[in-house]
Amino acid sequence: MKIAHVDAETGFSGGEVQVFTLIEGLRRAGWSNVLFAPPGSRCQARAKELGVEFGAVVMRNDLDAAAVLELKRGFERSGAALAHLHTGRATWLGGWAARIAGIPALTTRRMDREVKPGMRTKIVHETLTRRTVAISPAVAECLRAGGVPSERVRTIASAVDPAQLRAKRGRDDVRRELGVADERVVLLTSGALVRRKGLDVLLDALAQAAFASAAWSLWIAGDGAEREALEQRARELTLEGNVHFLGRRDDIPELLNACDAVVMPSRREGLGVAALEAMAACRAVVATKVGGLASTVVDGETGLLVAADDASALALALRRVVADAALRKRLGEAGRARLSQGFLAEQMVDAYAALYREVLAEAQR
């Protein structure tokens, strides 16, 4: 049985990591896969690296009829039995393509932003697709609030494979490379440098924290539209000696191994795969109580949760984890144990495989 996956992004972020985690797991479980994504995208490069069957399709906008026809032809050529649509544009274009090709489709929604009731929502979730997968209870609630029928919504959490997060370089090597002394407590945040990630609040919190010891550093791994403004803010707050902008990194396992805690000050977050990665590395998590983070991180057990946009509360949480090595150890170990509660890659793959069978059986009736 072959599954056609569609992702319209040219970049590569947490959603694309999940797509490939799923594809690799499905392949190990005996499913065939083909991925359709834009030519020149990082998905194309990753597919080539992993030996995943790939179809290049330009998806310019939601009115791209040529993309619909190309996807339809791709589904037919590949012999796909079902289309799994992974982004908003992929869902719209791929949903029409699947309908024309006569194969069932499902979509995964990863964002916790509002779903607007209306004709497009009805078409997407009741005509073009048979199921909509939410990656967290918060995302599922957004879907239901937007009018998506509850019986069409499934919740399958994003997941990680701890084996894929093993560091290939030692902690000391990475710290030396990044100019951090071993005694420093290193905080790590990773992801796109955009407003919804709340990094401006993190900088304000660090300025307020007044750590008893000056031996701390923050690594910011990622790039984006807010980088220049954030660098300027760090200078204004005289944090530039402690805050290090690393740019986009492909060595997240190494950074996790070399840091002491992970910070996620997001304003919105569908689930927060970075939190799962931190748990896999036995690192304490300090995060905001938003979206999927609110159900993924257990406050006081696997991490510390604070309200979004509350720099003072975040500062207090950061002071606790920086000052208390025993707390960091306890939270990190509990986080690793929590992964088995539905956040492991094999569990995600099994859940999707069961859903594929359900949808295929329904389509044959």
C-alpha cells in the first residue's frame, strides 16, 4: 500500500521533521511512500538523502490549477492509495487533486490558530478530506470551534525518535566551539525567529532575572525575520555577552547534549516538537502555557510553565532552573519518561497506520 504525502513548504521546520519521521517509520513498518513537494525545497534534498521517492510540484498559491493537475497525475503514476496532506496549501491543492484522482485524503493540522467557520472550512474538512488529524488537544479544539465535525477529527501527537537525537559530538567539544565555559548554565531555544515564538519576551525576562551567578548563557538556534530586532534588543538590555545567536543549525542533538535546559517562550504553539526533543535529551523545559505545550509539558513534573507574554513570571522560572541543578535533573528525567505516553515515533506511526486503514476501508464501502 502506498501513501502519497504532500508538503507545500520550501523551507524545513518542525512540521517537515515530523513528515520525515512518519515516512521513515511507515517504511520500516512495510508501507510505501512518495512525497510531493516544491522543486529545490529542503524536502527534496532530504528525500534524496534518505532515498524517499519524490515528485517535484510547484505550488505557487491556492489558485494554482496546474499544481492540482500535476499532483493528480503524480498520484496516478505512483499508484498511491491515499493522500496525506501536511500543510494548509498542500491540503487545498492536494485535496482537489485526490478527489479528481479518486483516492481518499486526510490532512494533519499543526497550528493552534483559529479555524474560521465558513464554506472553505466545510469544503476542506468535509468534502476534500475524510479525516483531520490534530497534533494536540488544543489544535483539536480549534478545529471543533471552527465547525469541523468532531467525528472527523482525530488527535495524534507529534513525536520524536530518541535514537535519532543521539549526539555525535561530546558536550565539551560543542561548548568549546561556541565559547562557553563548562561551569556555565546554558539555556537553549531553537526554532524560527518570528514573533509567535516570543523571543522578545525571553530577552526581557533574562534582563529581569538578576541571576545570583553571572555564569549563564543563552543559545538561540534558528533564523528568521525577527533576528535583527532581537539582536538589537539584546544589545539594549546589555545581554550581548550572554546571549548568542547561532543562526540555523543542523546539529540540534549536539546542542541539546551540551545545554542544561530548554526554553520555549511561545505565544502560540501547536504542540512544540522542541519540547519533545528536550525531553528525549533529559533536559528540563521552561515553556509557556499555550496550545499543545500546555498538555505536553507537565508543570512541576517535566518542566515549568508560565503564562505567555509574562516576562516577570518567565524570569522567576528561569532563576529556578539556573540556580538548581537537582531540579533540572529531576525535570529532565521525568520528561524522558513522559515520551512513552504517546510521544514516541513508533506510537505516532502506529496511530497513523491505523487511521489509514480506517479511511481506506471506509472509502471502499
